[in-house]
Amino acid sequence: METLSRTPDQLKSLAADGRLSKAELAGLLALENRQAFLDACAAIEMRFTEECTGKNDPCLESGCSCEGEVCLQPLQHAESAYHKACAALWLPFYRASTPQ
């Protein structure tokens, strides 16, 4: 999605709706805020992975292949919820990155 031509309010709305990826959101932040945002998203990714593991219904017959690691499968299944969760973390970083 083309984000450069959007106003800050449009970007915040798109993010809140889960329509911007983690990479797009990170690209809108000041460099000094990106790693903290990405680290926060990694915690969300791990939470989705752990919730999936807790269902005891692995994708593979032999069991979960991502023990202790982030798995993309639950992120794909929860796409909008995942993007919205990252967006909620992104907003304070974005506000800190943009002049008011």
C-alpha cells in the first residue's frame, strides 16, 4: 500500500483497521523507534504462537515445528487481529516520531 501520500490521520486509521503490515508500520517510524517497535511486535508474534501451541492441534502430524520460535501459521490465521495488535503498539511510537 502506498503510505507516503497519506496524511497522519489516514495512516492512523489504516493502521487501526489492521490494513498496514508490520514492515509498513516500521517504515513510518523514526529510526530510533523502529527496533523497540519491532521487538514489541515480536512479543505479540510469540503470544500468537504460544496460543496456537496451547490448542494442541499442530499443523504437522509430528507436532509443532517451531517450539520456542515464532510460527507464521497462527499469524496468517489471525492476520487482521495480528496487524491490529501491532498497530496498537505502533501508535505511541508514531506519535513520538512525528511533529505535532
